[in-house]
Amino acid sequence: MKSPEHTITFLGTAGARVMVASQLLASGGVWFNLGGTEMLLDPAPGTLVRACKSRLNAAKLRAILLSHKHLDHSSDVNVMIQAMAEGGFHRRGVLLAPADALDNDPVVLHYVRPFLERIEVLKEGGEYSIDNVSIRTPVRHVHPVETYGIIFRTEQYTISCIVDTRYFDELCRHYQADLLIINLMRLERGAPLDHLSVPDAAEIIRNLKPKAALLNHFGMSMWRAKPWTVAQRLTEETGVHVIAASDGMRFDMAELG
């Protein structure tokens, strides 16, 4: 019998406002299929269009997760909730989001909330479950709004997603996993922005030693440096296989061996 699918589809890899506005790279978030449980992380501009082009069916989603409410992570959350619920006619799915995405200047509209089975509020040290997938938000990130990285655990794999944040040492203690996904917007340290740079990523990968690391959510400086070239350099520096995600790329967890 064929093993359950464990795949990750990058609907788009653009990070931050300028890249999203220009669409030099697509935006759209990350779609997980973990043993048949389908979940969407950070539905950015164009998510529904990109999902349809990738032949992904929103009605099959079991959950939508927002790491934080910035528009390059949340702009399509309402349309995706509605699509998950087939226009709102079939109450379905779970939304997991920080409190300030729901209560303080919310990005989730009130009229779509009844389309959901329930809403789970993310918090530091939170533990949640969707079907047979456990989800953890180990630590609040250093970012202008309430932001959490995500750890997915199945019987076979652990996947950590380090989303937008300024570097801090706890990142190297909380995100151990088989596969590490890092939002990597900046090429160099020094800009007054709460985002990771390539030297930060090298430090994190060296400490966590995942089986593989995927780079995602690129800013303009990363795009100009060619993410695939940066990934090769990080592979050589860390001894971990590092891959730059690309728009529409589907990663099969079976590739980890």
C-alpha cells in the first residue's frame, strides 16, 4: 500500500512589501499535505489563484494558519476561509491565528468567522492538533506585531517553520526538526528591520542540524543575490543540505530519506 503523502507546496516565495507589490516572485503562502491532512500557512496576495494553478483544492483544507497579521502573510485569509467552506455553505476547517490578528485591528473579517468549525488563538508555548498532526508555537518572535513560528509533528516527520523575526538565541533552541523552513528576507545583517539575514540563517542551521533546510520568503537583496546560489553557499558552510524554494515548488518529505 502506498505511504500517505507528506508534501509541502510553495505557492509563492516573495517576502515583504516591495517584492510582493512587484510580484517579481509570486506570493501565496505554503500548503502542507501531511499524511492527508492539508493545511495552509500564511495566505498572502494571490493565494487562491496560485492554489488553483497548482491544482490544490481549498475545500480539502483542514486548517489555515496565520503566523502574524502583516499583509504579505494574511491578505488572502478571508477568501481562503470562504473557499475552504465552499462559499460559506459548508462549515469547515480551523483557523489558528494570534490574538491581534483577530481582536486588535483584525485582518479576519467577522462575516467569514461563522464559516469555520472553530478558531484557535496562537500563543507562546501553545499546543494544538489538527487530525493526526500536532502543532506547536514555541516562542514569540521579535517582530512589530504578534508573531509565532510553527512546528508541525506527524508520526513520521517534524517540520519547523521559522517565520519573520529578528535573530535571537532562542531560535536555535526551539526549532529542532527533520526539516527546517526559514523565511530569509535579507542578505546581510544591519538593516533596522526585524527579519533574518543569511548570516543569521547559517547560525540557526548550524545549531539545529536538520536533515535539510528550505529557504523561503525572499526580499529584494536576496533575490538579487540569487537564492539558489545563497543556498549552495549555506550548504557548504553548514554541512546541511540547503535548498532555495521556488514558486510552485513541491517538496516531498520522502526526499529526506
